[in-house]
Amino acid sequence: MQSNSKKETQPQNLSQLWFVILIIAAGWSRHLPLSHPELFNFTPVLALFFISGAYVKGHLSWIGPVVAVIASDLVLNPSYGAGLFEPFTLISIFAYLGIFFLGKSIRSSKKIFPLFVGALGSALLFHGITCGFAWLMNPAYSKTVSGFWQAQFFGEPGYAPAYLFLRNSILSTLLFSGIFSWIFIKNKEKRFFIGKTVQPTKA
């Protein structure tokens, strides 16, 4: 009886631990560029949504990352001179949810290559959506094909080029996706999933 109680408690503790990791990682990554502007978009947030989709079961899989992002926005947006429900914030959340569903699409795969492609695709998806939105809304960009590519790769004149943000997104998403997936794989070897006990199967 006591053994079953421990099995039920362990996944619950792991769920709570993952939720804490989400909050800390999102807040840390949002605060870091304030003192290190060269690290804009070097963040675990995209990996959090991607890995949550790929490994986490239940409502926590999407509630956790969304709450983490909103909580960090509430604290840090004033430092960037931005409000919580500005259009760019909302389009970013839309991109995050797209990344989450990208993670869900590879859930059944146990190979490294789909994970790598998914992490890379997550960074490209986020960059494409957010820079595409900037192209639509920012009068600095001409509403032409060349203006669209300018928004995607070079950005607005007078600011850091957009390809540096893309580079940081790709590197950080690959790095943190690898770290987080390793954590989940090690956890799975103990026959536990976040939020659900995994029963052993016959060979």
C-alpha cells in the first residue's frame, strides 16, 4: 500500500518540479537581455513549449508554459515599455502554441532526428510568425516581397539585424530541447512520465 502511494506521489512531484522550472526559465531568459542585449532571443521558452508538447501529458502540458510566459510578462514587460496584452504579445503566444502542437506531432517518436528537426522548426516557426507580423504592422517595412525578407533577415534599420535573433533562437532552442529531453528520457527510464505512471510492457 505504501509502495503504491509513493508511485502516485512521485509523478505529482515531478509535475510540480516541471512547473517551477517553467517559471524560473521563462523569467530568467526574459530578464537576461536587459543586461546582455546580445542575448536577445537566447531563451529556453521555445524549448519549453516544444518539449512540453512532446513529453508532458494532461492539461499541465500547455497550461504550465502559458502561465510561465504570462507571469514573466507581468513582471518584466514594464522594463521593456510594453503592456501585457499588446498585439505582439498575443501573436507570440499564438506562435508558442504552434510550437507546442509541433511537439505533440513527434510524441510517438523515440529518435533523435525528429527531436532535432522539431527544435529547429520551432525556432524557425517563431521567427517567421513574429517577424512576419512585424512586417505587416511596422511602417518601416515596405509591403512587398523584398520588405518581407528584410523583416525576416535584416530587420529595421538602426537596430540589430534580425538574423542575429534567429541565430540565438536556433542555438538556444536546440540546446535547451536537448537538455530537457534528456531529463524526460532519464525519467522515463524509471518508468515514470510527468503526470502519469508508465506501466512496463512485455517484450
